[in-house]
Amino acid sequence: MTILFCSDSEPPGPWRLACARAFPRMAFRTWPDTGARDEIRYALVWQQPPGSLAGLPNLKAILVLGAGVDAVLSDAALPADVPVLRLVDAGLPGPMAEYALYAVLHFQRRMADYFQQQRAALWRRREEMLARQWRVGVMGLGVIGATVARRIAAQGFPVAGWSRSGKSVEGVEVHAGTAGLDPFLARSRVLVNVLPLTSQTRGILGGRTFAAMPRGGYVVNIGRGAHVVDADLIAALDSGQLAGAMLDVFEQEPLPVAHPFWRHPAIIVTPHVAAPTLASESESQVVENIRRLERGEPPLGVVDRDRGY
Ligand SMILES: NC(=O)c1ccc[n+]([C@@H]2O[C@H](COP(=O)([O-])OP(=O)(O)OC[C@H]3O[C@@H](n4cnc5c(N)ncnc54)[C@H](OP(=O)(O)O)[C@@H]3O)[C@@H](O)[C@H]2O)c1
């Protein structure tokens, strides 16, 4: 019985150790060194090489080493009838909420202006608004988004959230579905995106969305890069419809050196650091899922492939 590690970007070392500790009788292999393909029961994946999971006749589950599954599901050769399991929580919501709260405070306390003024040795007080006058909107109220929304609300910001189902989150005004989007946008001075990337959410941070926000708003993207229509974001910033953006994720990563985001004065770029997956936080969940499957019990974090998350 073999566990196959399959990733173009992550090192296998920590997972090899975790699997050796938890499943000493199972072999651990790293793609493309698969060994006997019919021995492979579990695949641990993150940005797997396309086609690498095809032709594994006894594969029981694909365990994604992250919360977002868009890259995994985009593989046209992904076996259709094998469950895809994602990380749920696994230490991600706390750091994501810290990043989002920092971004909101950065904009609300006019830090971008003060950084610029310092370069010109300029002592000028800017008008500031109280947290309670600064409305924040969180797109996506899942495991991560709900924590982001609660954490920002706890600092005194009026927070609304938007999701498909509109499930309630304490202390947060909730809007749901297509009908709820415009009222949600119209009240959100800062928009924080924590949606999964699906066929329905791709490009959602585009001209239509920005136009529906109050003039002079801000965008924080910690979902996926392809949520943003890059040209629309630049146009909205250049026209003054938006005043600033803090971006952690990009359609192409690393962000190409020539990309205009790097040099735009109203954009802050961070290199996909809002919440890295730490093996120390996530290995217990992966191990637990393999144990459940071995005992014939239902696993955690099953992805609905039709919904895309
Ligand atoms: N930047 C980073 O370092 C980083 C790290 C980890 C994760 N992420 C991103 O964060 C995303 C969210 O993770 P999560 O664990 O919170 O996911 P989750 O628990 O699956 O929650 C997804 C949320 O998005 C909502 N949603 C999905 N499609 C929608 C649509 N078409 N319209 C409105 N709402 C929609 C869902 O609505 P319902 O509640 O109605 O289902 C749910 O509230 C991941 O997919 C990943 O892309 C980024």
C-alpha cells in the first residue's frame, strides 16, 4: 500500500516524516517515482503536474494540502470517481484574519499616505474616520471568511458578509446570492475577498463590482488571483473609483516582473503569504482522514466537485 506525494511546488520532506510516523507499514513515494501504480491508495497533492493522478486503479482519495482546490480540480485528467478532500481550518483562518485586519487598519489609518509623506519629510495630518464609520464587506463566509469577518467586527468595524447560502455569522450582517450582491457592495468601503475560485467566482473582482462600491473604496484579495480582472482593477484605481488595493494572490505566481501591479502607487503586493499551509498544523487532519478511510468511515472536508469548492 502506497501514499503518493504529488506536487510541483511543495517539498515532500515533512509529509514523508508525518506519514512514516502515522503509517509505518505504508510506502511513501514522490511523483513521478510511483512504483507499482496499483499499490497507490492515497495521493497527497498541491498543484500536481496535470495528468499525474490518471491511471491509478486503486486510488481511494485525493488529499489536497490546502483549503483551495481550484488548481487540483483544473486537471482535466483528474479521476472522476475518487473523492477530493481539502484542509478545513488547519491553522489557516487565524493568519488570514490577521492579514485582512492589517489591510483594513492600513487603509483606515491612512498608512499609505503617511508612508508617502515620510519619503518627502512632510508633516501633515490626514482626516481619519473612526472604525465604526468604516464599513467592511467580506466575500465568502466559509471556515476562513467567517473568522475574518468576526475578527474585523471585533475591532469595531461594521462588517457585512456575502455567501451563496447566507448562513449567519454572529455580529455580521449577512447578504446572500446574486440578489444580495449589490446591496452588499453598495455599503462596503473595504471589500475583502475570501471566496474559493470557481466558474461562478472567476473575475468577480471586476469593473461591475468596483462600480457598485462607494467611490474611493479599497479591495483586499486573499482568495485567488483569478478573482481579479487585472485591467479593471487598474482602471478603477486610476479613475479614483477605488483608492487602494492590497493583493496577496495573482493569476500568475510569482507575479511577473513586468506586471503593472508591482509599480502601481495604490497597490500593495505580497507574495501569497496570507496563510501558508504548515505541515505542523495540517498533518493531523490528513492523517485523520487516511485513518477514517482505512476504517471505512466518512472522511472530513469532502469537496463538492459540481460546486467547485
Ligand atoms: N491567500 C492565501 O494564503 C490563502 C490561504 C488559504 C485559503 N485561501 C483561499 O480562501 C478560500 C476560502 O477558503 P475556506 O476554507 O473559507 O472555504 P469554504 O469554507 O469552502 O468557504 C467558501 C465560502 O465562499 C462562499 N461561496 C462560494 N461560491 C460562492 C458564490 N458563487 N457566491 C457567493 N458565495 C460563494 C461559500 O458560500 P456557502 O457558505 O453558501 O457555501 C462559503 O461561504 C479558498 O478556496 C482559497 O482560495 C487563500
